[in-house]
Amino acid sequence: MNPAENPFLSPSDLPYGLPPFQRIREEHYVPAFEQGMAEHLAEVAAIADNPERPTFENTIEALERAGALLDRVSAVFFNRASSDTTPGIQKIQQDVTPRLAKHADAVHLNAKLFARIRAVEAGGEEERWLLDRYLTDFTRAGALLDAADQERLRGLNERLSELATTFQQNLLADTNDRAVVVDEAAELDGLTEDAVRGLAETARERGLDGKHVITLVLPTGQPSLASLTDRSLRERVHTASIGRGAANAELIREMALLRRERARLLGYADHAEYVLADQTAGTTGAVTEMLAKLVPPAVANARREQAELEELAGHAVRPWDWAFYAEKAREARYDIDGARLRPYFELNAVLEKGVFYAATRLYGITFTERKDLAGYHPDVRVFEVFDSGGAPLGLFLGDFHARASKRGGAWMNSLVRQSALEGARPVVVNNLNIVKGEPTLMTFDEVNTMFHEFGHALHALFSDVRFPRFSGTAVPRDFVEYPSQVNEMWATHPEILANYAKHYETGEPMPQELVDRLLESQKFNQGFATVEYLAATLLDWAWHTEYSGEDPAAFETKALADVGVDLPAVPPRYRSTYFSHIWAGGYSAGYYSYIWSEVLDADTVEWFNENGGLLRENGDRFRRELLSKGGSVDPMAAFRAFRGRDPEITPLLARRGLL
Ligand SMILES: [Zn+2]
């Protein structure tokens, strides 16, 4: 292959190693993946066969440097596959993911290499920690198994990665297919004119001129349910939502069984135990115990909320009614409704005068839009980030808008990982799913999500580690949500909110009484929110601790009933067949992570509040002790260094009204 023809073959010459998106075409991916895997295997073989005595430098550090081409193409491809896919990309994904699983096995199951790693002696603290991670990675990947078991493991990994891709693609197709078509505009009563126009536009794009189409977002609860007055349309939207992924039922049965088989092959009782061994939680017992503590008070809160809503509604509240009456109750109690708030949350203002401004206040960093640098889609905006002294820090790409080619939800991706070893500075992307408008006005939830995802971005941008393996967000999954959740606190901080929440037409700041009610209303409906989250968490947990081949739908029903989170009016945030976090998103036996991280988050928010809040010295401390460390130290040690003690759960219980 000629490097002039395939832009992946040489390092990017753009600032910060930004991928040359304008030159990348679909036909470049497969050859780059193939050459990337071949080069990586050759590098690994050279390390394994090195006749010299194994040292940290010629083994671990050499492994850290290996696989540059494969890293380049993977980072670009998987971001693209999530945020702007095409039938061609999907086909490549289908083809390439099992081959990548096979490739990872070829590295981890290389006996000579493993023997060499075991013979290495590490000097400094970070080096010892890295060596320890390598030994753990290899052991968990099956390096200690005999040849026959390793062969079986390779087969399991390959099949599991195929199934994960199929799951995701089935779900994307089904989510698009199940969009609800509305014939009569009158049925849309309750939505704003803007929203109705958006639905008409979606219908036009689908060749359904004159109709309206309500597309589905990833979680069970659909945003339109809070506003639609037509109860039967609400039921249709809800039914479409919970019916998603029917084609995935057989697939998740197979995945759960294969994961269990793999865990047992590796010496663990089940998939959850296998996952937990490498998390800060440590044992499945620790997680079960924590969830058991949260369920009864959360369910009691949700039941109390339901009784209030039923009094307001004058009838039993079904799942498709909850958001609608909750919104009514919120309006009655706080005299606040979404339509009154949105004009104060214009996207650019939220981003630059909210999210960026908070980071400037806390960390002294500044942002300059680089219109000369292209993203992978016309909607992507590229910002250069400068450190407090003006030194270049990295690039931040914002891809905020929803489109049919983007999966649901919000997430952060690294396009280039920071590492001193390779002299690489970070390039990160935040993806959200905000419907574009003229201008784009956001809900407060979306504002909060923007702060959240930027918290992940900061974790990557502030990364100051030597080895790529430790870069930024490369921490255990039950720790990774912690910094992003902390960053949400600034969305409602009085000085930050006052800086960004201004009416998009008049420039007037949000009136103080509206601010007060917005803040007060944040505590509203917490029973529902906690229960729908816990129900999804406990489903994930059941699939990976108890499942043994039962009918998937029956298993789901029983799993929820067994732990007492089967409130008919509060369905799980995700049902099994569209729970992509656990089947295709790397959160298997890990959805508990959000609340596990929230313990650290709430405890940290308390620390900021006790120490004067929005101050440079506070931001600097959080950056120095926590954000900059990435995975280069034991995460709980970093937490203790920051907080000055072990985490306490009380702030979380107080926040969620569970005391
Ligand atoms: Zn997150």
C-alpha cells in the first residue's frame, strides 16, 4: 500500500496528530486495519524473540510503543462507527471486530511474550504499577491456560465480538424502524411549535411528507412523553420504545451463556466475578451489598411519588403517564416548565459561557475554535485548548447534534491518547444527541449531559502520564464516571449558571426566581430516577450472575421481581434487548459503576463546597491529585490523596433522598 493513498499509514501531520478526516475514505479502513494488525504482530514477535535479557525497556516499554498504526485506524474507525455510520462502515465493523478480538488473543496468548513479561523487574512506582497491569491483563486474557483451553477462549472471544456488533446494528435499525409515525398534527398537542416542525422535518427526510415522525432515544423513557397530551399516542411511543431489539433476544441469550463459559474457563464463578476482579469494587459481594442498601428506600420514594401523581391524574399511572404527570406536578410545585427554560439554554452559550467558562475558572484553561481544522462531519467543531500559562494542551472536538447515522446517548472518545513516552498530546471528542434548531435550544438535562461529557474530556486533556496504557480515562470502569459526574456540579453553580443561562433573544439573564425553582426542582422525581436506574443495574447484574439459559423475557421479569424493583409504572431505564451498554458498550456487569462512582462524586462535591467551591486552587488540586493521574496510580489512592480520607456514602444518600 502506498502511504500517499492511505492516510492511516503515516502519522498525521496535522496539529496534535488530528486525523486527516478529509482524506479518509471508507476503502482505507480495511487495508489499514490489516496492515496495522500485521505490523503490531511483527513488533510483538520481535519483543518476544529478543535474545537480550528481558528488561522493562525492551519488553513493557516496547509493548507500549507497539501498534501505532492499529491505534490510529481503530480510534478513527470506532468513533465513526458510533457517530456517523453508513452501510459500508457497518459492513467493515462486522468484518473487522471479530478479527480484532482474534488479534488481541494472538498478543495475549503468546507464551514466549508472557514468559518474558513475568521475568521483567520494574524499578520505579509507575513502572511497577504498569508491569502489574500487564500481568493482570495477560492472566485475565488466558495466558495461564493450556493450549486446548486457549483455543476455546479464542473461539469464545471471536464469537462474542461478532454478536456485540450484530446487537448494535440490529438495535440501530430497529430504533429507526420503530420511530412513531403520526398522521394528524392534532395528536401532537402539548409539543412546542418548534418540536412539531422538527417532527415534520424528520418525516420529510423519510419520504413521509405531510406526516410527523417521533424518533426514539436510547433509554426507555422518551422525551416527548412529558408533553404529549394524547394518552393513546403516549402509549404508542412507549410501546415502540420497550419493544425495541426483539431480534436481539436470542442473541443476548447466547452472549450471556458464552460470557459465563469464558469466566469459568478463566477460573471465575461467573462473568460478574471476572469483571469485578479488575475493578475498584473488588468483589461481587461489595456491589450486591451496596445495591441492596439502595433498593428499599428508593422503591419507597418511587411509590410515594406514584401516589402523588395518581392523585393529580385521577387514575392509575401507567409507564407512559409517569413523565407527563411528573411534568405537571413539577410545574404545579415549582411553577417551572421545560418550554420556559429552553430559551435560556442556547447551545453555543451553554458550551462557551458555561462548560468552557467553568473549566477556565477552575483550571485556567482557554479555548480557541480552529475553523481551519476539519472534523469527520460538517457538524463537528474543533477547539484548541491552552493551559493556564498559554501552553498548548490538546484538541477538543464537539459533535453535539443528533442524526440518523449516530447511535443514541452521549459519550466521549479519544482520537489521540496523551503520553510522554510518545510525546503525544490528547485529541478528544464529545458526542451528544441534541436536535438541531435555529438556534439550538437545550433542555436542562442536555445541559447537564454536556457538562458530564466534558468531565470525561478534561480527564483526557489533563492526562499527564508517561505510558499510553495509563492515559486519561484508562481507569477501571467503576471509577471512570467519577470525574465526569463531578463536572456536572458546575452546571448549577450560581456563578456559572448566571454566566451562560441568558435568553437567546433578549440576552436577559434567567430570572433569579426561575433559577431557584430550577435548582429546587432538581430534587424532584428522584425516586423514579433512582429506581429506573437500579432496575437496569440489577438486570445487568442478574444476566451476569444468575442466567443459565432461560427464556430472556421471562428471565428479565423474574430478575426484577426477585429484587423488588418491578414497579409496573417504573420500567428499567433499559430493557435487556436494547441495553447496549452491557451487550455492546463495555459495561457488562458494570452498569453499577454509575452509582458506585457517584459515591465518590457526591463526596467530592461536598469537598468542593466545604472548601469555597469555584476556586482555581480547588480545581488545581483536583487536577493534580486526580485528573492528571489517569490510570498511572491505584485509583482509590488518588481519591484518598485528593479527599484526605476514604470515601463516605452519606453525601450520595442525602443527594438522592435515601437517608
Ligand atoms: Zn459518562
